[in-house]
Amino acid sequence: MKETLVSLRKNREFKKVFRRGKKFFSRYMVVYYLKNGLNYNRYGFSISKKVGNSVVRHRVKRLFVEVIRRMQEELAGGYDFVIVAKKTSGYMDYHECKKDVLKAMNRESLMIKEKRRGKTWHE
């Protein structure tokens, strides 16, 4: 069965992460994160009109959601994440998105130890 992500839905939830959270940058995104006191992560995505028209923005969001969904078990738990897409994200493909997210999360030590069940998804 397909796993789903728990979303940040309210404006105040987004604002809390923006105000109190830490942030880091990568090639295609800016990520804000904050401990949430829960045992699971919640995610919010912000893709502005600067990225492109509605078709491009929706494609970018689907790419980020799919990459995060697949690596959800490898991310440290108990955080709220807000991923803000940069202008350049309109041109990325799935593999560039995956590489960018993985590299950024590793750099910020937000990944837990990798599970070795044969070939991992990012190899």
C-alpha cells in the first residue's frame, strides 16, 4: 500500500516553522525545519508563481512529494519540514530532485542510519 505524508495545512503551522525553525539551502530548494514533539514528520510545500505556470508548479510539487515519500523512513522523526522551491526547480527531473534532497538532508544530519536491504533506492 502507498504510504502517505502527513501535511502541514494551516497557515499558522507554516508560520511557526518559518519563524522558529532552522533553514538550509540547496540547488533547487530552501528547507525550513523545526522539532514538533511528535514521533512522525509533517511536511509542507511552497511553490511560488516564479517557478512557472500551474502545470510546472504542480509537477515540481509532485516530484518533491514522491522523493520525500520514498525516503521518509530514512529521515529523522519528529520534525516539521517546509520545502520552498527555487525558480530553478522548474527545470529539474526526478533524479536531480532525489539527489538534491538526499545531499541536503545528509548535510544537515537529518538522515538516520541507512538500512541495507540489498540495493537502496538512491544507488
